Amino acid sequence: MTAAALFQSVLASLPEIVVITGACILLILGQFLRKGQAPVLVWASVAVVLIAGSVTLMFAGEAQPAYAGMFIADRFAVFFKFVFYLATVLTFFLSRRYAETEGIGSSEYYVLLLLALSGMMIMASATDLLSVYVGVELMAICTYVLTGFLRREQRSNEAALKYVILGSVSTGIFLYGVSLVYGLTGTTQLDAMAAAVTGDPLDPGLLLAVVFIVAGLVFKVGAVPFHMWIPDVYEGAPTTITAFMSVGPKAAGFAVILRVFLNPLVATSDVWIILAVLAVVTMALGSFVALVQDNFKRLLAYSSIAHAGFAIFGVVAGGADGIASVMLYLLIYSFMNLGIFATVIMMRNGDFSGEIIEDYAGFAKSRPGLALLMLLYLFSLAGIPPTAGFFAKFYVLVALVERGFVMLAVIAVLLSAIAAYFYIRIVMVIYMREPERAFDPALTPLVRVALAFTAVGTIGIGLFPAWFLRLAQHSVLGG
């Protein structure tokens, strides 16, 4: 690699370099801070993300390939990186009081979140299966540790152990698929792989390789049959980490999947059949199992599985419109899911965790404003108009119908109707029941900012959905 090419590669990956460098500096800084200086860690972490965001905007023009075709800085990657920035900054805001209450507010907590962010950023820009692997493992190892950060709680330790074991299996499956692709095609480039799997007739070996690679990736987004880790991990992890994992790693997994399906040749292959089956089964399982959950975090875990299934429908639709609909879906999901998790986090006060649905009985009578926010997020997750969640699902359905997948669209609508029940069930507990206890939410200024920001995003995109859809389409077509 020439000096000019190396310099261009460094510029293209400058946001990732900023985040990793900031994490290293923060790790050192944390050793000199005394107890009670946790706000410094929060604001230093936010500053690192804001600097990375500014650098990302500076290089958001033409696509810049880097590192011999293994990495690219383009509008598609920029879109996803800002979704990651959103998830990370809001997690920092929500962590300020929560981490102190749980006794996990050390510098390592924020450093691991930043390193997980850098892994997701690499995944969004990766154009080679090997660089995808680097990003996946950097993100995964950090989330493994963060899941078990509540070291004194047995369920946190069990969740981390289960996550590590199943995550390692999925990594092995992914790497086996990569080895097959390289052995059969002599390349690990995503575009070359996408072109190879569209041969006529399709090589059975390549089809098997694609199945292994897709299996490794759908583990990260929580699709069936690789979903079994999600309920236990979501319940056992610190709630702030659960909120982060429900948005960031899921979006990163979809970024890689969509990067493959950006290639128009893939739309002409039979690979979409695999994803269509995954979408239906994933959404069905998430919707039906969530109906019987009493733990709020487990319910949101199965909700996350159901939403992953719905997003996969957009991948099945393919084309610029299908991919843009998935990107818009993930952006909207980030706002409404982080918002509902913020309401759970604010309930953690003293001995009260707010993790049981019945704990919210009569919440509207004592805290009508906060109950209204919960109503907004729950209605948006259910896809009830005019919230942003309705338009997230609407544009996916439009993409399906336009590509001729009418039956899949009908199935998606029916499963969405079933999923709406368990959200409305929570609304009934909040509004139709008498309060059983006095509510004293931990409404710190940063939690208020997080709630306000997610509420504005959920309402704003619902009011101007077409503008945000054009932004997503521009990110797909603009390269």
C-alpha cells in the first residue's frame, strides 16, 4: 500500500480512530478520578462521540474505499454510524444515575461502550468478510463483558455466560461460512461473494456458505432460530446495557446484511427465500411468546425479536426502496425502544426495579406526564398511527407489495395485530388499574433529556416520515 493510499485509508477510518483513541484516553483518565467524579466520565464519553460524529460529517461526501477494499466510508455507513451515535449517547445519559445506583459506574464501563461503538462502526463500513469479523468480535467481546457487569447478581453472571457460549458458536458458524466462500471463490469481498451466489445454476457449496454466513449474522439481530440468548441476556444485563444492545448491535447486524443486499445481483438469486422464512418465523415467535410475559425486560426482549422479523421483511423486498425502508425502520426503532427502556431505567430507585409489568399499575394516576410518554412509545412500538412506528412498518409493507410479495405483507400485518396486544396490555395496566404503591422515579436531568429527545424523535418522524425516508433512500443510492 502506497503512502497516499494509506493516508486516504486513515482519513476514511478517522471516526473509528477517534472513538478508539478516546476510549484509551478515558481508560487512563479513569485511574486518576476519585469517587464522586463520575460526571466527568459521562461527559468525556459524550465528547468523544460528538467529535467522532463531527468527523463523520466532514467525510460524508463521495464514497472513499480504504484498506485495499476491505473498508469504505460512504453515505450508507454514515447513516448507520449516526444511529450508533444516538444509541451510545443516550445510553451514557441513562447510565449516569443508574450506574451509580448499581455500583458499576467505573471508567471501564464507559470504555467498553465506546469500544463496542467502534466495532459497530467497523461493521457498517466493512466491505470484506474479514473486516466484518473484526467489527463483530470487537463489538461482541465488549457486550459480553458489559452483560455481566452486575457481578454480584447471579442472573447477570448466567446471562453473560450464556451470551459468551452462544456468541462463540455463532462466530464459529460465521467463520466456517467465510472459509467456504474463500475456498470456492478465492475472495472474501462482499461484492464478489454476492456476484458468486447468483450463478446459474447456483453452486450448492456457495449456497451452503451463504447459509452459514447468514446464520452467524442473524444471531446478532436475534432472528429465529438464533434468538434463544436474547430473553435471558436482556433480563440479566444492566438495564442500560439491555437498552444499548436492543438498538446498537441489532442495527450493526442489519448494516452488514444490507451491505450484501445492496448488490442488485442478489435480488435475482434465491437467497431471499431463506430470509423470507426467517422473517415469518421470527416475527411469529416473538409476537406469540411475548403475550405471556410478566417481566417487562423479557417482554421487550421478545418484542425485539418480533421487530427483527419485521425488519427482515424489508430485506426480503430488496432494492433501494426495501433497503431504505429497513434503514428508516431501524432509526425509528432506536428512538422508541430507547424511550421505553428509559422509562424502565428511571423507575430503578432504592429497592424498586420496575422490571415487573404489574409494578406500573395505576402509574397514570400518580405520574400522568410520564405515563403519557410510555403510552407514546408503546403505541409506536405497536405501529399505531400517527406515531413514527406506524410509518416504519408502513414503508416496509409498501416495499413488499411493490415487489410482488403480497402474501408476505398480509402475514406481516396479521402478526403485527397480534403483537399490538401485549403493548396495549401494558397500557391497560398503566391507565386502568388502581395504584398499589407510591411512585418515585429517578428523574435526573440527563434522564429527562433522554426522554425528551426520544419523544421528539418518535413524534417528529411520525409527522414528517417522507423526509426521513428520502434521507434513507439518499443514503442507499448516494453510495
